[in-house]
Amino acid sequence: MNKRNSNRSCRKSSSDGVAEGLESHVRDGLTGLYNHRFFQEKCAEELERAGRYRYPLSCLMIDIDHFGQVNDRHGLEVGDWALKELAGFLMVHVRRTDTVARFGGKKFAALLPHVSYAGAQTLAERLRTSMLKLRYTTHEGQAVTWSVSVGISSYPEDPIDQKGEMLFFAEKALDRAKAKGHNQVCLYDEVGKEFDKEVPSIKWEGSQMTELRRRLIDISEMSKRAYIEATKALINALEAKDRHTLGHAARVGQICVLVAQSMELSQEEIRIFEHAGLLHDIGKICVDDAILLKPSALSSGEYEEMKEHPLLGYQIVKPIKFLSEEANIILHHHEWFDGKGYPDGLKGGNIPLGARIVSAADSYDTMRLAGARYQRIMTSREAAGELIRCSGTQFDPEVVFHFVRCLVKKGDLDPSGYDQTKLNESMKLRAA
């Protein structure tokens, strides 16, 4: 080879290497799809183009339901398989002009130029039903199934002016899909319509009215937060009567957040469960101090009066419309998984998930700190052991599983410091 050809070959090799480097910079290593950063940039470009040439643009935000739980039970190999399968399905069913990315972790996103809500919903439903047909058989012969939740935003049907709004609206719709029970497709437009039902006398017309609706949704959220903050003052006053219970409600609320995050629930569910954790004992403001502060065991009559506090709390919170879900959790946070709790003797999955989480969080903090007035406080290991011992009877084994996982992650519990066999047995019985 002469020197000129050799130099040309070297330049071509160098050019190919740069191209490969640039391509790998915008690609996800596991699935081969575009990555989060590239998708953000592409979204801005596509939205600008859609606005200039006046055509629709839709965004799908896709999340694999309960992905972390499957990883924990069956290993990363199973999770990676699901991620690749979903990526493969998306690449087969989208057009060359569409952009598909792994948005992060178990979340995927797709940009669909020239596609309105109707077309995006059709694709999303096809994706949702196809995922239900996927089966993975583990080395132990267990069949693992999957579902996805999908949120959709669409320009110009939604009031989108910038790429951040398009992604934000799609994620809001995804949160709503997961809050409705997972394995759902939800349009951002539906989120707004649900709000419209709360204020039916207002007729929305034009972009200014749509913007006003968005602001009112934000104000509604601010009002909810303001009420929670105001109620905290009442709870703090209640807890201040007994130094051992001071901070109990806040700790229960924070534990609820950690457990709900471990269970990969939606942001909306996490907020609801946190609020319920903060408010779970609000009914005790109606219980006589002589009972609340009694240092010895309660009499049967006193115990029956104390058992009224979930119902009293429910009656306090229920009239506040935006706390209706929290009210239901407060009412049932003393139900037992085996049906032997109160006030209604609900059993298993009939108990609201939030109530099952609050129940475990409340009991754990009582064993660790809040119950010091009338019993010996326990170590984290001892309290976790009690949760595990009572899983399947008082507590939901799945909630306990994620609770223990959180304690280990925080460093409050040694990975070998609890009865894994007992917990696994409870989980198997729950699944049976």
C-alpha cells in the first residue's frame, strides 16, 4: 500500500472510531436505545419543528410495573431480559421517524411526530396488552409475568410550550396510570378532566382557560400541603404531652415514603401515604388524656375507647375532599392482614395498601421509640424481628419484605440480622 492510500485508510479508521464514540455516547448500553440526555435534546427539536410546521407530536412515558420486586426475587438477569424485550417491542412497532429512549432505570419514552392522542393511545394499548403475554421461566421453573403503565401527552391538544412541559405532562399521566392500579394507559388530558369534575361550573375555553386550569391544579396541591402543615401543629401539640411520642407521626410518615418508594409506587401514591402516616393518630385528640398518658395497662373499657381513634380520625379528615384517600387509610390502619383487626375486620388485599404500610410503620416506631412510656424499647433488629414474626397475621408480608429491605439499605439492620427463612415463607404463603 502506498503512503497516500495508507493515510486515507488511517483517516477513515479514525473517522469511524469518532462516529462510533459519538454513537455510544447517546446510546443505552443494555438496550441499545437512545439515552435520557439525547431524548431531552430530541424532544426540544421535535417540539420546535411541530410548532413551526403545525403538526401533532405525542410523547409516551412507559414504566414496567413492580420491576424492583421482580429483580429482588428473581435476580438482575430476569429484569435485564424484560428491559431488552420491551426495547425490542418498541423498536419493532415504531416508525423510523419516531425516537425511542431508555429514559432511566425501568422507564422508557417515545416521541411520535405527526401522531395525535388517538394514535398514541392505540400504540400504548398495543404495548400494554403485548407485555401481558410475556413470560420468563426462571432456573427454578417459576414463570414471571409483566405489565406496564403508560402516560401520554400530546401537542397541541395539551398546553405545551416547551419540551419540559411535554415530558412533565407525560410523567403526570404516568403517575395517574400507576395510581389507578398499574397496567393502565392514561392521557394527561384525563388528569385535567378529572380536575374539571371537581369544579363543574367552570367552562374551559381557549389556551388561557387551559393555563388557568393548570394553575388551579397547582393551587389545589398547595392547599393540600398547607392543610397538612397546619395539621402538623395539632399533632405536635398532641405528641408534646408525652415526650416519648414526640416526632412519632413525622417518623411514621417518612417510613411510609421509604417503603412506598421501595415498592415502586407512583409519586401520587407516595404523597398520599406520607400524609396518611402524618395524620394516622389525629383521632387521638378526641381521646381523654387520662387514657392517652396512662403509664400502666389499659382496662378493657379504656382499651375500647382507645380503639375509637381510627374512626374519630376518619371523621375529622373525611370532610376535607382532597384528603379522602388519606381518610380511608386512617380508618383502617389498625386492621390485621388475617382479618382480626379493627374497626371492620378487613382481611388481606381488602385492606387499603396505604393502611397496611402505615400499620407496619406505626408498630415499628412504637416498638423502637414511641412506646417507651409503657414498654421496653427494642433495637432495630428486635423490632424488625417482630414485624417478620407477625407477617401474615398482623402485617402484610410484602410490606414487611420492603420494610426490612429499607432498614438494610439505611444501615439500621445487618443483612444477616433477621430471619430470612421466616420472611420468605410468609411471602410464599401470601402468593399461594
